[in-house]
Amino acid sequence: MSETNFKRFLMIIRSSGFIDKSMIRSQNALNFAYAVYLTMRNQQEKPEVIEHCVRRWFVMSILTGRYSASPESAMNFDIRQINEHGAMKLLAEIEEAELSDAFWNSGLPQAMNTSVASSPYFNVYLAAQVHGNDKGFLSRDITVRDLITHRGDVHHLFPKNYLKGFGLSRGRYNQIANYVMMQSEINIAIGDRAPSDYFTALLEQSLEGHLLYGGITSLEEMKNNFLAHCIPEGIENMEIGDYDEFLQARRQLMAEKIRQYYQKL
């Protein structure tokens, strides 16, 4: 046991965007990433290669649920392969088999059709935002990192009470594709307004400079904020009948953001 090794490993995990223990729901994924780290150090791999491999291995194992079912068998197989052929070679083979275009374009968006806020896919999405140093939704200065670190809230793009007013069930309005990290005061100001209402007001705010929600007064900055939060185009025209289309479009955008994040690790 080495405290130095453990602290270096934690720095690698944090550098991938997982800055809070609440974001990590798979202890097996974390444990095996540490095993990969220690094995690669024993094999005297270069530090930069270790960091790159451990970050990707950890996120890959979360996205694929590699150590969820029969973890002992999967771990035994992987550690044997790493000892024989090296971690980078095995990782490349896993990525080719399980993280193909089909996964990013279809498998991951389908997996994000869930109302569980602690979903591993939503946590990876938040890690992608932290890694990219994204600002909170409609925030000019407060980052997603700040919101997570200081227990910021997850809010609904299509407001919860707005959807409940149309009879939607909890499983429908609590979809993770409807979630966004936002300052509470901005969420309170928006209230139960329809997206077509408050997004239109946001665009007017960015053009006229009259603050209503948040502190962004630049159209370019507003569009960049929408992009960082995977907001589908045309949301300013969306009503209740567009909700399912909105969810589907945002899942695709979130999956693409995760894909770009993974490729940068």
C-alpha cells in the first residue's frame, strides 16, 4: 500500500471530471481502475500513458457496465490480458468491440431513456461538462464544477410542474434528458413557464440586454451556453406536444458530447 500511489490515482480520476464521490456509483469500476494504475506502474509505463489509459478505462467501464454483472470473472480476465498484452492493447480491443459508432449513435441514447438521476450515463455527462469547464445553465460565471462541488441542484428544462399540469407521470417528467445543472435562483425565476415562453425571453435578453434569467446578455455567449448543455435547436418554439421529440434530440446531443469527451481523455 502506498499513499502516494493512491493520491496520484485520485488526481487522475478527478482530472477526468469525477470531482465528487456522489458521481461515482460503481465501486468496482473505481477499484479496477486502481488495479490498472498499479499494474501499469509496475510495468514501468510512462506516466502520461498511465494517466490516459486509466482515465479512459474508468469511463469505459462505467459506460459499458463492464464490472456490473459477474465482476470477478471480468476482472480476472482483464488482469490476465493486461499482464500478457498490456493495458493499452486490451483497451483498444474493448473500445473496438463495445464503443463502436452503433454504441454512440444508438446504444447510449437508448440507455439514457431513464428517470434515475443517479444514472451512470448522466454522471458521465456531468463529468464531461466538468472536464470541459462548462458554465452552469444560463450562468455567466458559475461553472458546473462549482454547482456540483457546492451541492447545486438538478433542474428541469421542461419545468416539472408544467409537465405535471398536462398529466405526465413522474417517470416521464424526470427523464435525465430533461435535467440540467442550474443555479436555484435562476430556476425559481423561470418557475413553471413553458420552454417556448422562457427560451424566447432568453433570446430577447441576449439581444436587448434586459436581464430576466441569469446574467448572460450576449447572443453568442447564450448560444454557447445552449451548446454546452446540449439544448436542441428550435426549443424556443416547443410546447407540450414536442416533449418526446425534445427528449430524443437531447439524448443524441448528450451522447455526442460524451463521445467527444471520451476521445479527449
